[in-house]
Amino acid sequence: MAAKMNALVMTILKTRAAMGAAFAALALLAEAPASAGSPAPAPDAGFWEALRAASSGDRVAALAEMRTACAGGMGYACFMAGEMLLEESASAANAQAARDAYLQACRIGGAPEGCTEYGRLLWRGVGGGADPHGARAAFANGCAAGDSLGCFHQGVLLEAGIGGPADAAAARALHHASCHRGHIASCARLGVMLAQGAGGEPDPAQARMVLSRACESRGSPEACGNFGAMLAAGLGGPVEPARARSHLVGACSHGYAPACSNLDTLAAARPSGGAAPALIPVLLPETEESGCAAGEAAACHVTALVLHGAPGSRNEEAARRALACVLGSQRDCQGEEER
């Protein structure tokens, strides 16, 4: 019985589903009678008590029990405590406590998502100072333990050279492995790297196939936007204007801004036989714009990378590079030829 319950816990954690639904489902198992002769679990007892308390609506008791189970050495509980703290309040105290809980989950093991979430808080400077180097290490730990989101973030930081030396080849390999495990953002990023030849030889045909699957099977706006650009430009296959426009419209309507820019370029260029839209890199959520605005040199550098090659964005890219230079990023002070 205990093994089945733990397997279900891990399945639910990996989905990152709504906390309320997770608690309700797990509470049903927690209330099921144990088989004869089954030893009482410890420190799992606090974990299941937390789930029972949450299912009855007592979130205060649930959090207290979860933190007790975490202190007893249960990695799952530390991860869940971090999730509960951030769901309860975005206060500085809760953010710091969540950061500590995720770190404990990562150190104890058994919940690789804890490493990844710890890395995300380090990168964004939530619950303490920003630490790009520590974030990169945390993402690497999460990835090594099997969390595909950790692999995605590690790959992005490796490609951009944030928190350590740039290594596009290693980033491409990470996105390739994570994409094959079904992580859609990694597939979208892998497709762009294949198309642009980042981290290895360009392979437009493979890029088109990867982006096509991520777009048409999984509906990724980033993949659809870049797949539409490839269809419009005839990269990796024939030019397909109608299909390109369909995917660009879909990606734009779901908030992927580069697809909207490409739609404008496509509309202006095609009647006169002008150039097809540029292929635009996938954005890394929750990092660049907010971090650059807050004065983080690395974030301004990544924003400039994202803008590079986008239609009508040259002045904006230059402004981001100039700000990154002022903030101490020497590579952004050396001119375009150095990139």
C-alpha cells in the first residue's frame, strides 16, 4: 500500500497540477485502510496528516504538518511545503521559506522538481538575492535527477552563458534529450537551434520536423510561431504561405509576440516579393524583461539575444546591449562582431 501511495504522489508532483486537486486525490488514498501487518510510515505520517488537513480545508495545519515531515527528512514534503508557501502568500517571508524548502528537497532527494524550483527562485531573485551561478547549478541537479523543466532551464542558461561559460553544444544536447522525454518547451528551443545551427551543424529539415510536431501535436505557441516562419521562408522544405500564415496567426493569438511581428513582415513583404520573415528565438519566460528592468546585466544580455534578428527590433536590441554594457556585461560592450 505504501509503495502504491508513494508512486501516486510522484505522479501527481510531476504534473504540477493544481494543489487542491492533488490534495483531494491523495487524501482519498490516505484514508484507505492499510493492509494487515503494514508498519506505520514515518516521517510519511506527517505528510499524510498534511494531506488530510488540506482536504478538510485547514491549510494552516496542512502546512505545519508538511514542514514537520520535511524536517523529518522527506524530500516530497519539502517540495510540497515550498509549493504551499508560495500558494498561500507572495510575501517576502513566505518566499524565503519556500526557497529554503526547495533547497531542502533538492538536498534530500526524491523530488527533483525541488531543485528546479529552487533554481527558478535563485535566478529571479525571489526569497533572497539573485544568484545566476547557483541557479545554473540547481537546474543541473534537477535535470540530472530527471526533471525535464530543469533540463530546459539549464539549457537556456548554458546557451546564453548565464551563471557560467556559454556552451551551445551542451545546451542543444540537453534540449534534444528533454524533447525526447516530451518536454514541449525544449522541443521548441531545439527546433530553433537546429534551424540556426546553434551548438552544431544547421539542420533545417530536422528543425522543421521538430517544430511541426511540437506545434501540431502539442500546440506550443513558440513552436507554431517558428514553424510558421520556416514555412513562410521555405526553410527545410517548400514555401507554404497559407499554412505559414495559419500557424503565425495561431501563435500570435496565444501571445507569442514574435509571431505577430512576423505576420506584419509577411503581409508587407509578400505582395512585392520581399524577404520572408526572420526566424526568431524562443523567449525564456519570467526572466529577461523583468530582470533587465531591475538592472540585471545578464537579463539585459538575454533580452538582446532574443531581439537579435527580429523585424524592426535593431534599435531596441542595441538599447538592451548598451544597458547590459553599462551594468557590467563586457561582452555587450564589444560590438556585434564579437557575438
